[in-house]
Amino acid sequence: MDLIENGISNPIQHWYYQHKFWFIKNSGTWSSESSNRLVDIGAGSALFSKELLKLKLVDQVVAVDKGYVAISDFSEGIQYCKQTQYRDFSHFLMTDILEHIKDDREFLSKIVKEADSESSFIITVPALKCLWSGHDTYLKHFRRYRKAELISLVIESGLEVISVRYTFSTVFPIAYLVRKLSRADMQESQLKKNGPLASFILRLALIPDRWISTLPFGVSLFLEARKE
């Protein structure tokens, strides 16, 4: 979760973060047979890492974000730091970070090169240039990705793709209309607190999205990969 979007109280209860976390927690990369040590790159508030710790899917987390002030000690299984070495981790979590990096290929390649063999990567990025709006400008995005572009980036960085799919596909028409009808110069986050009725409708609309993985469009992309 972007530190710049930290205005939603109890964000894990928001329909958007709930849906994104559903894919993360149900990833087939989590091992029940060994210790899972996670590095959360571009962690922001480390929202998803905290939830993974609660579910005991990971044993220890190092949250990395250049927005942090100082290195913290491990507390309740998590440490916050501005940078770290990328060795001795079983999992890498990169949720909506690559779009912030001007040279995303160089950035990812450096991390993969240092990562241990057999380590797993969970990556999410915003999808499709047609959804570009003041929301992306406000969040300082350089790009939105097509599936083929993300696959190419990941493979060229030295990873083997396990799975990749568009997500938030069932609310794509709503997202498209909202962004096309918004003023081009309105540079602000479009992720807002919704009323109970709107939140219920959006959660309901997103249930099929968990199982329909073949639609060629969506608001976001979810990818699992492994370093050989």
C-alpha cells in the first residue's frame, strides 16, 4: 500500500485491498513444510505483510521502502528499513512498485540476481494504458502494463513465470468509465472510502473475478514467479 494513499482507516477492510490480498494469501507459492521468510519491497504501510504474519503464512518479514525514516528492530515478526540485502529470503512481495520505477528492468534484475535460487516472487502492477488517469499521475506512476509486457519484463530479469492473470476484471467497465469521465488534470487518488451499499455491490461484483482468470483485461495484474 502506497504511503501516499495512507488516508483510509483500517484499509484491509476496504473492498479493493481485501480483493488484492485474497490473491496474495491464496498464492500457491507459500510452503507449509519450511519457514517462509519474506521481503516486502516498496512495502509502504506493509499492510499485506502484517496480514500474512497474522495468518502464519510467513514467519518473518523485512519491509523495505525508501519512505521509511530509519531502520527498526524486529517487532512482532517485522522489521522496517530503507534498503536491505536480498539474500536468505524464501519470498519476495512486490505489490504495485514496478510502475514507480523508471528503469523497471534494471531494478528487478538487480533484485533477482541477488535472490536465492528457488525463491518465489509475487508481483502486482496496474494494468492497461487505457486506464491511465490523474490517479496514476498523482501516484507518480511511469506506466501501466499489458500482460505480455509484464511477462517479458519478468523473464528478461531472470525469473520463470508460474502464473499471470488480470484481476479486478469484473469491475473493469466501472473503472474505465470513472477514469474516462474524470478531468484529465484532476491529479488525486481515486481510491476512496465507499458507503456500505457501494462497498457491498463492489465486493459482490468481484467474487467471480477470483475464479475467472482468462479475461483479457483488468485493472491490475497478478503474477507468480520463481528464480531457478
